[in-house]
Amino acid sequence: MSYKTRDGSDWTPVYLTKINPATCIGCGRCYKVCSRDVMHLHGVDEDGKILGIVTEDDEDDFDGELNRKIMLVDNAGACIGCGACSRVCPKDCQTHVAAELIDA
Ligand code: SF4
Ligand code: SF4
């Protein structure tokens, strides 16, 4: 499959497939630039167990279990592969895969 921009130029979408939970600092930058609701901030306890979705101003500490926040790709199918999230991540913890490799 080939992809084109509006003027007919070749374009390869690079889809966000995962975020490394060990290196993500939960800064929220990727979420802010994404127009497709692909990822959400989640609370994590000290053992790495996912507690649930949190918002930036959410005061919920999950009954004292909250240890840190990380971004998770929980709606991967909505990604259009624009690559905006990769440009703002300060920790280089995202994995993107070119469209032709995902289709293979
Ligand atoms: S590549 Fe674009 S659409 Fe996909 S998750 Fe990143 S910002 Fe959102
Ligand atoms: S921009 Fe990077 S470090 Fe920040 S929440 Fe997104 S994946 Fe995590």
C-alpha cells in the first residue's frame, strides 16, 4: 500500500505501537500533541501494577497505592502515524513502526 500527502507526495505513516514503561516519566507531552486519543496517562503502584487512567489534575492517589504515572498506548488502532508524539518526548521511550511493516 502506498500513502500520499495532499499534494501527491509520498508519505509513510509511522504508527506509535508502544511506550517503554521503565523510561516514561508521564510528562504528558505526547498526549497533548496527539489529535487521535491514542494514549492515556495511567497510575502505577510500586510493583509496576497499572492502577487505572489518571488525568493531569486528578488528585486520585488510588487509596495511597499511586507510585508514579506513565503513558500507555491503549487505543493504538486510532493512530494515523503523524509522528508528532515522537518529536516531543524527552525520554525517547516511544516505539514507532512504519506503515508498510505493520501491514506486512
Ligand atoms: S503518531 Fe500522531 S496520531 Fe499516532 S499517537 Fe503519535 S501523535 Fe497520535
Ligand atoms: S512524552 Fe515521552 S516521557 Fe512524556 S509521557 Fe509521553 S512517552 Fe512518556
